[in-house]
Amino acid sequence: MARVVESKKACTVNPLKMSQPLGASFAFLGLDACMPVMHGSQGCTSFGLVLLVRHFKEAIPLQTTAMNEVTTIMGGYDNIEAALLNIRKRAAPKVIAICSTGLTETKGDDVHGYLVTARKRHPELADTEIVYVSTPDYVGAFEDGYKHAVTAIVKALVKPLPVVANQVTLLPGSHLTPADIDELREIIEAFGLTACVLPDISGSLDGHIPPDWRGTTLGGTTLEQIRSAGASALTIGVGEQTREAALALQSIAGTPFDIFERLTGLAANDRFLQRLAQLSGKPVPAKYRRQRSQLLDAMLDGHFHTGGIKVAIGAEPDLLLAVGGLLHEMGAELSCCVSTTPSPAHALLPAERVTIGDLEDFEVAAKDSDLLITHSHGRQAAERLNKPLLRVGFPLFDRVGNSHRCQVGYRGSMALIFEVANLMMAQIEHHHEGDWPLSAVAKRVSAIEQIANDRIEPQTTLASASA
């Protein structure tokens, strides 16, 4: 069990975490025909919008109530009312999803009361679902905002329904990509089950050219699918952050749930497929038995390059556990773990300590590491420390294809192993020993490779000569 330590610095230097409102907006972007709205100043929304656009390389629908000095003091009812009416008139969304910011939370706006008043004064809003979640950005982090938003969606829109035996509700964590969700849906459907994904960014942020432009989200979980979650026979959550929404579904519809702390790695996916086989009454398809065998071989091939290396990871709790857990299984040492917010997932991390801190804490503690793993804001630390950087999480604005990167299931676990192993091989190949600070284990791996190459090369030469 990792010991959790919170940084006591007077200020944050090079932040690792993103805010709660941004995490909530990210969750709302997984709903079809939805318009996410930040209740705060224009700057709060524009900053989050920039990060989302740069990460996904897509047009992102995100609105603001545009609070100013006067409305902040007097209260934001007029701004919320104007936002609701303008959005309904111009974009005609099926869902308007509002999240608060630090500005309006500090003022203490009664947004629930505002919405009740707005609906009474404007009956035309009756055809639009409105979801509100409290997400002050002075506490918590991206993952917290996401989980509170998903829970708010469940509480506002899901009702109990007769159980459909072959339907499951999939609650993906904020650390999963659109490709991850597609992979999990494919696995679930391979057992003859139907997956109701909530929220589903694989439909809205998967990088496609839409046939039309509506001004709202284009794809994702429809309003009908959200309501149908009350009929599922089982809720599957990926990441500890989904437990809150799973409990809400259980209290509303009586749906049992199973939380998978991660689906990256061998044992975790074994348990996932066994649970689906138990629920469906069908054996694990041959396709996934083959993929499991391939993952075992990949672990065998990759451990020469990961065994014993020291890894520094800075990420949200569930992503930290997913990547760190797999690398630990591959023989790596988690020498530095920095996270953004307290979480039960930290107790499962195979490391001595987890620091709740920023990228300065990460950089200081990672000096003796062989590999750095964090989002794009860690690139300066990697340059200063002269270390290889594996980019994971949000935001990744200096790489393309983020939506299509899969790191779950047997196939995604293989891809992550290959990515790490190839990164370590590239560093050894392109840096002289005096130029790059290799650990003793990494040096030994390099020496083993050289011995293997020396043994193979004469055999190849003899074979060529005899031919």
C-alpha cells in the first residue's frame, strides 16, 4: 500500500492537475446533442476550451454564462436564464449541462433554485433536459469533476426500468480514450451483450468528419440510452472514480455493479472476461484467448527492456494505477509517483509513496529515474533531466492521434508494453553511455542485448555463406 503525502508548498509550480469544471465538461462532451456550460467568467471557459481543442484537434462545443464584476456580486440568475434561452434557440440541444466554477461557488449561487425559477418563468424549456453539477475549481481535480458530472447525469436522467438480461452499463473513467471505449464495447458485444456506455466520448470525440453541424456535441450517449441504463442487468465501472455513479445507479434502479480498478494488464483483463462469461453464460471467444497468448509473449519480449528500470509517473489517480500497475508487473520500479487528488486507487498502487503535488515535485523526485510518464506539460522537465518521456493522460497537445490510442484489454496492454520497450531501446541506441544517465539495470539490459547480438550475428553469417 502506497503512503500518500500531500505537498505543503506555498504555491503550485507547473501544475500537474486540471480543474474540476474541465473534468465535468469532458464528461458532458460524451453525451449526444449536448451543450456543456461553465457557470463563470469567460476566461474560465476559454482556457478549458483551448486545452480540449488542442488535445482532440476537434471543434469543441462549450459555452459560458459570462459572469462579470456586477453579476458576480449581485448573483448570476440573469446570466443563467439568458444562457439557457440563447442556447435553446440557437443550438436546440437535447441536454444542457451546467457546471459551476470557483467564481460562482465562492459567491454561493443557488443554481438549483435558479433552474427551478427559470423553468417556471419559461415553459418552453420543458423540452430540454438540464443537468447541473457543483464543481469548484479550488478543490479536487479533473477526475473529481468527471465523476461528479457522471453521477449528476445518472441522478437527473436515469429511472428504474424492467431488467434487460443481456444489457450492461459501462461507466468508463476519464482516463480512457475513445479507442479504449471502442475496445471495451467490442469485448462486451463479443459475449452477446449490449453495452450502454455512459458517457461515450468514442461517439463524439473520436476524430471523425460529421455529416452535419449542429453546434452541439455530435455523437455520444443519447438521451434514450441514458434513460435505458435503468434496465441494465449489471453496471461495469472502469476506475475507482466510477464507483460513485455505480452506487447512484444501484440506489435508483437496484442495478448490481462491479468496479474494475484498471483494465490494463493480464490479471485485470482475465477477471473482466471471466465476469462477462459468467454474466452471458458463454465461453471466452477464441479471439481473446489468442490475444491473451499474444500479451504473454509481449510481456516476455518486453521485460528485457523494462525489468528493473526506475519509472516516474505523474497522472490522475486511476491512470497512475493503470500504467504503474502494468509496469510493476513488467519488473519496473515505481520510484516516483505524483498524483493530483486523493483517491482509494492510491492504496492499490505498488509503490512506497504517492505525492499529491505538481510537476515541480515530479521533476525533483524523478532525477534518478530512467523514464518519465506524464502529460505534455512534463516535456520541459524531461528536457532538463535529459530523460525519455512517455506522454499519457490529458492534455496531449504536442502529439496527434490521441483519440485512437488504445491501452486497455489484452491488445491495448500489448501496445503500451511495446511503446515503453521501444522508447527505452531508442534511448539506449541513440545515446552514448556518457551522454545519457542510464541506471545500472538499464546498462545491464544493454549489455545483455549486445551479447545476444554477438551470438546471433556469426550464425547469420554462416547461414548466408552456406546459402
